[in-house]
Amino acid sequence: MNTTVAATSVHEVGPDTVAIGFETPAEFSAMPGQFVKLSGTVDGEEYSRFYTLSSPDVEGSLEVTVGVSEESGPFSRHLATLEPGDELTMQGPFGSNHYEGESRVVVIAGGPGVGPAVGIGERALADGNDVAVVYLDDAPAHVTRLEELAAMGATVVMDDADADLAVHLRDVLGGDAEDEQVFVYGFADFVDRATDALAALDYVGETKVENFG
């Protein structure tokens, strides 16, 4: 789908991080963990970037989470200044490494991977499924939503960016790979660390991985 979307809200969800809501276009359907391509013009230049959904569903509205800092590009900074009603072009959804109603999900997230982590966690809990989230970041975002997930029965582990993933995964992996779906979301170095940690634990289940580059 290639369509126009209007912003509904922009709010801070952590250090240098904002969540941006958009009205869901007619006939748009997506699952948490999928991503969309947003395009717009900033100072006469055309930009397009991919963002993973951080909302548990797209009923009426959808959300993406965007990191914004001094090192961010012009388009990310532009997104952070959107006002309700401002429009962008959206394509998607894209991606096959998303939630599909699995009975138990373990989401391993680093940095920007927290967006799909909270979306998948909330959707899986709403579906009555079991949820574990392991999130590493020195400046965590979406802490309120993660704490709400924990209060509703999810296993949530938050630690520093350089924490030992294998230690945390040993505690949260269920042991029966056939009933468990592992997701990994983050930048390339984090993805490598996560897959190495799973290998070190002799994990043999399927892993859905989204590498943010």
C-alpha cells in the first residue's frame, strides 16, 4: 500500500526517543513487528526511512518509535516536530519476522528494538499468550509500557547495553522450542550478540530476526 497518513500525536518515551501516532489508512492491516516506509520533504529534500511498528495493533491508529538526537538525520528530527494533521507518505507493511499469534514469545531487543518489543508484548498478552522481553539499553525507552507489561504478567528484563545476554536468556527461555517463538530486534552488532548467546545456550528453536543495520 502506498498512501498518505496524518500524524495524530508525538510524545517523548525516553531519552532522545519519541513515539509518533498516525491515523490508520483505510484497508491498512499489519501485525506488530512489521515495518513501514515513511517519506517526506525536509528543506526541499526528499527522504524515506523504514520504521518498525511499536503499536500492538493498527485499529484506528498506528505508532512508530523514532530515536532523535544530535546525530540523527534531518528526517528523524522532522518527524519529532510533526503536529497533528501533518501528512507523510507511507508504504507497507513490510517484513515477515513479526508476531503471528504464537503461544509464547520471547523478544530480545537492543536500542531501537524496544519499539517492536512493546508492540509484540502487548499484543501477545492481549491474545492470552505468554510473554518474555529482554531489553538492553543504557538509556531505555518505553519504560512505562514495559513496567505495565510486567504488571500484567509478562517477564520483563531490562539491563545495560553491555550486559551478558546469555545470562538473561538462560532465565527466560522456556525450554520447549516447539512452543516458543524468539524474536531479535536491534542493530547489527546487537543481533550478532543475541544470536551468539542463543547458540551458546544450544537453543534450537526458530528465531525471527530484524536487523536495523
